[in-house]
Amino acid sequence: MCRWIAYRGETTLFENYVTEPVHSLITQSLRARESAGPTNGDGFGLGWYGVHPEPGLYRETRPAWSDENLRYLCRHLQSHMFFAHVRAATGTPVTRQNCHPFACGRWMFMHNGFVGSWSRLRRRIEAMIPDPLYPSRSGNTDSEAIFLAIMGAGIDEDPIAATRTVMTRLGALLNENGLRERMRFTAALANGHDLYAFRFAENDAANSLYYRQAGDRLIVASEPYDGEPGWTEVPANHVLVSRSAHQIELLPFMQDERKSEHPGAQRVVARA
Amino acid sequence: MCRWIAYRGETTLFENYVTEPVHSLITQSLRARESAGPTNGDGFGLGWYGVHPEPGLYRETRPAWSDENLRYLCRHLQSHMFFAHVRAATGTPVTRQNCHPFACGRWMFMHNGFVGSWSRLRRRIEAMIPDPLYPSRSGNTDSEAIFLAIMGAGIDEDPIAATRTVMTRLGALLNENGLRERMRFTAALANGHDLYAFRFAENDAANSLYYRQAGDRLIVASEPYDGEPGWTEVPANHVLVSRSAHQIELLPFMQDERKSEHPGAQRVVARA
Amino acid sequence: MCRWIAYRGETTLFENYVTEPVHSLITQSLRARESAGPTNGDGFGLGWYGVHPEPGLYRETRPAWSDENLRYLCRHLQSHMFFAHVRAATGTPVTRQNCHPFACGRWMFMHNGFVGSWSRLRRRIEAMIPDPLYPSRSGNTDSEAIFLAIMGAGIDEDPIAATRTVMTRLGALLNENGLRERMRFTAALANGHDLYAFRFAENDAANSLYYRQAGDRLIVASEPYDGEPGWTEVPANHVLVSRSAHQIELLPFMQDERKSEHPGAQRVVARA
Amino acid sequence: MCRWIAYRGETTLFENYVTEPVHSLITQSLRARESAGPTNGDGFGLGWYGVHPEPGLYRETRPAWSDENLRYLCRHLQSHMFFAHVRAATGTPVTRQNCHPFACGRWMFMHNGFVGSWSRLRRRIEAMIPDPLYPSRSGNTDSEAIFLAIMGAGIDEDPIAATRTVMTRLGALLNENGLRERMRFTAALANGHDLYAFRFAENDAANSLYYRQAGDRLIVASEPYDGEPGWTEVPANHVLVSRSAHQIELLPFMQDERKSEHPGAQRVVARA
């Protein structure tokens, strides 16, 4: 299980969110030293929006806890929207190309989860990536393949619909021949303006996802990084949406598809 | 242009061939310091056969010239058959998974060359890899894809025929729509007993390939690593074959396919 | 706390001891995934004796658990005497030069422990390294400095006496001005023929150390790597000695110096 | 011979100076591909001043030409004062701690040159580092040792005098016993406000150093990175000084000490 945080709000230094909190992402990468939880030592990454419409990336294969560059960058980099991710590999190699976040054009993506029987299904999932995007496939994770499939399913028009399209197709693959393979998909997607955070699973329990809002600062995280109040869980099978000049929304995600008896799952407006 | 050497013969320490020659592979990785030639600083690899039927690999992303581990391993590793390779990347990332040699089952492969318009043709070349071998695709080079395609084209029955099958299919792709894309394929293939070294190109001049035999020691190399006599060029469109209890053979490769007017190109028995 | 094993005996593949045991060193590097124990993810190393009187080394900064090269090397390397070490850094950077084992001439050394107030005492401890050995100082750990100090204190004549000399001088430094700084020193030393394993601490409890003998195979380890019987603890303030054509011996170490009331601590012959 | 550039002026993106010029530092790292010059593939580094008084650093051991992170960072990082350096090692290991720039407190330093007989003189040069700064010694290059010695010789009061003090002491060491060891020192020093660039050598010719000024933008570089006019050579045995609200100055450096017959070498005011 990977760990990640996504930030959207007033321009801020990364250190306030990535390295300084008591139970920061860096501490989580090492957490095993203090608790029975897992290590996230299989590389890490930062992604952010700045002067260019396309995001910047810093990804490394060493554990986050021992990377001097990461500490310097978190002290100096500022952004109104950034992602940070520490990786626990689930079978694919530890290369920079397999570290999150992934970037393609203006979009950025990171993921905590897995696709069951990935090595068996990989080829068919990669086939969901349209030809013009296939040169962007530079690693061999399930996460990157899913991202590029979402890119190709109309992300610019409607990122939630594009993600739904890909999840539906993945669900069909996973459930073929009555196999009911599992998938977990707790992921963040951004384009420099809008942030989408999904909490979903197929044939399995969804990985945890929380958010906290303070003024115009929104943080979404795989787990709370401090003991302060204000952390709210994103419900399973929902997507959190944060768009300019809109309140945060929590929308049902993949519920119609899964429970056709409840076609009209209504919007839940988040309480800040 | 990458540089490589392949050894087959009496069990020997790697250092005698990889690190000690005047113009050793390590020196070639750096050669730019002394000549106008290219640097091969985009990673390197060793592959060898020992106590297991499957080869051992040591691949690293840093330049060969500064790797302390490489020097130690070359002083201590011995084998009757080994490959060494220094890489000059042609567009794909510098990861261990993209470094040569590649191993799959008992087979080992390394390559100096390229496929023109790789990012456009990649998907169709990857489609030549049969499903059961696709999980072995761990990088994104043209070289690894070609190797796995050869694996899947009957390498255990007849490695030369399997390579010919793949080259023929590649040729068809390259020449589609009259495009005449270029490809260079100077490559070594081994299974622990037999060694095959190909020198071939499509729509282009073939990269250089030499061999030298001394007693039962055969060395095949992309260029001579010393000024001693005995280096012989492998002719373009030929494959050098070295099998247990056989003399070295230089066989025409892809000549029938390319020059149908000379269907009966005869065997050339190498002069030791 | 680092973890290590040392082997002396019949020539064997490393995999039998390093990668295959249920609770192998590689598993220990990751152990935090399964228990509340620490992660040893700050690099690792292998050292071994082979055809050269000087040892070979393979050291890497990434965690042992994700290193493909390590798995290949353990499947192929054989030796009658080898060390393996996974590192948990205590303040010094994660570089290959700071990974264990360290080699100097014919000698090889690895360590689990620390020197209290290292950054304050470092310069004075480095001053124990004689000038001719100072160029061998390539990292900045306490462990390497102690090894080079032992090298310079007459290791070739009497490695135990040389180690005692250095520990005594260190003890004096640690206890200056009544400060009683702590030090833990659980370490292995070898020259290709003889193996010495120390378990000692100053102003502190000693880190654990075990050994197991089966026929002529001796393994010494910071903790048992399986649930089999035969693991015996090395008592604190002792050194285990294994020399050609001698039975294993457990000798008191630094007891005379520390408890002058028991000057004649007698030898304990180990039960095989 | 390393290659470096230093920038002082209006806040700018690094890409304008580090990655985009025709003969950029990145191209210089690879230059051997196009000319007979050396490769600078033994790591690289960026250092810059931003929101903190202490500089940020990004240093890596891989060659600059293949580092994806470097390209992203140069597209996104902005500063009014930054350093970039590509390294050609002269004997010390390729670790991040041995890559330039080095930082200590508010100061940043990078170097192109060497100290002759470094492994023999190292200990005595390290002895010039005062105790309180010795914990900052994290690598083992001559460059870092000289920087920390300058730090300790009164850098905050007068950086030129501190550098002169250290060079004078180094000169005495190099010339001991009539040995006349060589040293080259082409280096940059900055504190976030002021920039100092030295061109000096002892018993040798000084490495090249150039600068170009356009408006309030000053670039100092080991060689011009484009064919545009405006590049001026810094004379040997001079220091270029660029301070807020002052014109650039070129001051004699180490001339009094070396040529006592010309004690009154006068200031040269640079022509912009």
C-alpha cells in the first residue's frame, strides 16, 4: 500500500505538508520503525504546477526517508497544487518510471492500489491506451497504464466520466469468466486547476482516503498526517472534486454501474 | 551506438577481457575522453552462465567507468560464457531494465543497434511477443522487445531461424507504405552452451562486429579491444555460430530474403 | 540497528544463507512489513573471498529487498567465506562508501552498532587511523573509521589485540570528562582464512549475536534467520574465533580492561 | 575538468541558462559526443537561493544528460542566484556528497580544479577545517575540504581574504620540500546576495573562466555556452566580484603573495 497526499489552495511551501507534520509522508515511508504498519520504501515522487501549464516532477528510486534532495526541494518548492507519493511496490520494478506521480500533458496522476492478476491482464489493459498516447508509456505499472487509459477516454472533456469508462472496462476484465479478480483504486488526478480524488474498489474493500479543509487550503491524503481535528473520510465509491470557485463536492462514483437499483445516487456537498 | 563483447571458451575471469585490455569495454565507455568517438555512459551490464542453467545478471544505470562494484565483480567472477555491454541510449530511459544483457529462461541476449521510428512501431513490435512471454517485458527498449519476440518464434528449436522470422517480420513493418525505415541489429544470443552473433541491417549499413579465436577461447566484440593481431570482421548479413565440439561457422543471414537472386549463399567456414 | 551474517566453511552458494532462509537477511531488511521491528533499508553489501587474496565487494544504496542484482549474485556467487549486511543508517549518508562490509588489503569488516556523539568525536577517532591508511577512508561512518584504526593497530600480527587496543582508546574517549558516552560494537573481521566476531558495548547493553555450526559450516549472525535448533548466543564481551584446523573458540574480550578484579577470565571452548 | 555556471541577476528560470543554450552545461556534460573534449559524466548539481536564507541543493550521481528530474527542475525552478555544475571526477568516488555545489549555512561553493597529491595531502588540508565545521564534511573531495577551510577562515567577514588565507596555506603545503605540487582553483562562492568567482592556479596554468553581463544579469561560466558576443575572460589570478548595488569588479587575487615585486596591483573595473 502506497501513501500519498494532494494539495490544492493558496501557494505554499511543500515542507508545510510533506516533511514537517508529526506523521508526515516521509515518516509514513519509514513508519515501520515505530509501528506494525508497512514500509513505503520503493521510491517516491513529487509533482507540482508552477510557471508552466505542464507539471514538474521529481521522482527517485531510493526511500524518501534518506533523500537529501527531497528535503531541500520541499524547503524551496512552492505551489498552489502539488502531489507527493511514497511507494510500496506490488511486483513491478523500482525505477523512476514506475514511481508516482505520472504526468502527461497538463495532467498528473497518482495511485494507491493494485489490479489483481496484473501480469495476466497487463496486455489487455495496455490495449486501452490509444496509439497516440502509447509512446508516453515509459514504465510497466498498472497505475501508469490506467492513467494513460483515462487520458485516452476523454479526460479533457470530463475526467470523472473518463475514469468511469476505464473502471467499467477494467471491471469487465476482472470479472470475466466469473473470476472476480480484485482491484483497489484510490487515486488523485489534477490539471493545474481542478483536483479529483477517487476512492473505489472492485471485489474488495477500498483503501482509506481522507481530506481536510482550512480556509482555501484543501489536503487529501491516504491517511491523516497529524492528530488535529478536521479530517473527514471520503466514503468508498465516491470522488472528491475541488474546482476553482466551487465548493468541494463528494460525488458518488461507480454506484450506478454497480447497483443499478440505485440509479439516482445524489450529490453530497461536503461540509468544510 | 552501444559496445559489447561476448566470450565463449575455457572458464576465465571476466577481468581478462572486460577491464584489463588496453582498449577495454570500460575504456570504450569513456572513450570520448581520448577520441572524437561517442560516450557509452547510459548504464551497462554483465551476464554469465555458472552453476545454474539460467544466467546471472549485473546491470547498473551509472556509467561503467565509475562503478566500483563492476571492478570487484570482474576480478572475482569466472565463467565459460559471458556477455558485457555498455549502453548509449537512443531515446529510452536509463533504467536497469533497459540495460543489456536481457535474460529469459536459459537464454541471454544483447544488442547494438536500433529500430527506426521505434515510438511509432513499438506497439506492433511488442505484439510479436507471445502472451506467455509478455510478463517478462520489464523495460521499454526495442532490444528487449526483439529478444522476447525471438524467444517466442522458436528459439529453443532453431535460434537462427527464430531470429530470421523476427527480422523478416520487422523488415515488413519497416518497409510498409514504402517508408524504408532503418534498423541495425548487431546482437549476441546464448543459452549457456552455444553462442550466436548476428551482424545485420535493414535499409542501412550494419554496425561493426569482430571476433578473435585463440585456442578454445572465442571473443566476439563490437570493436577490437587491443592492437593484437587475430581480429577478423564478421561480414555484414552473417551470423557467427560457436557450438560445443564444432568449429566456428560464419553463415549467411537474411541474404535469401533480401537478394532472392542468390538463394544458395554458401557456408563460409571460419579460419581460426 | 543493522543486521548481518558471516559464513565460514565449505564453499557454498550465497543464496543458501542470504536469500533463501525463512527469515533471511533480505527478509530482515524488510521485516517491518511483518513485525514491529526496524527497517534496514539504508543500503546493503556483500563481501567474499575467492580467487584473489583480496575480497570482492558488492555494495548498493537501495534497499536489499528490491535489488535484482543481489538476487542474481546470491544465486551465482560461491565462497568459503563471505559477509552480508543490511544497513540502518544512524546519521551518516546513504552512499556505497558508507555501506558494509569494508575492505582493506586482505581484510574485511562489518559492524552493527554505533559510537555515541559521533559527530563530536569523529575527528579524534579518525586521528587513530595511521597516515598510510588514511587514503582508504572513503566514507564517513564510525564503522569504517574504527576498521581502519584496527588495521593500523597491528591487525596482521594479532587482530584481537589490535581490536582491543582500539576499543580501549575509544573507551577512554567516550568516558572523558565523566561523559560516559555509549558505544555498541558487534562486528565481524576476516582475512580469507580466519573469522573473528566481536560482541561488545561500552556504557550500554551489547547488540545480539548468535552462531550456528553444522559440520564444518559456521554461520554467525546478528539474529537467527530460521527457527531451527542449534543457534547459540555469543555472550556479551566475548569474541568468537574460527581459524583453520581449530575448533571455534569463545574468548573473553575487554573484560580485563573493564573488570580488573577478574583479570584471568578463562577461555570458553564452544560446543559445536 | 568540471564545468560550471553561476548566475546573479533578475529572477529567472534555470532552463534559460542551464538546459536551453546551444552549448548548454548539459550539452557540455556530453560534449565528447561532438568534440574531442572530456566527458563530465560523474554526477552534477544545482544550488540556488529562494525563500530561505540557506540555499537549496539538487545533486545526483548519474550523468546530467540523462536525468529527467534535472530537466523538470530547470523548467520550474527560478532564482536570482544559482549555480549549476557537471563533474568529471579526479579520483574521489561518485557520490552525491562529492558533487558540487556544496552548501554550509548561507554559503554555497563550487569548484573546477584539483589539488595535486590530494591523497597524500588530504589529512593536512582537512586539518584546516575548524572543529565546529568538521561535522559538515560529508564527502571526501579536495573541493569540499577547501570550502570548509574557507568557511572557517572568516568567510562572513571577508570572503576574499578568507579564500586568500586558505590559498596561501595550501600554497605552502604544495611547495613544501621543494615539491611544487600543482593546484587549480577556478571556483564560485555566494551567500545569496554577493557572488565571487576566482580564477587561480599554483604551479600550473589556471582553468578557463568567462563572464557575460546583459543588463542586470551576470553569468559566470567555465566556458561560453553560446556563440553570442559579450563573453569576457576573467584573467588568471583574479577574482570577479558582483555585489548588490555595485558594478562588477575584477580584482587581483594572490598576486601580492606570488609576485612581491608588484605589491600594488590595482583594481580593474570591469567593462559591462
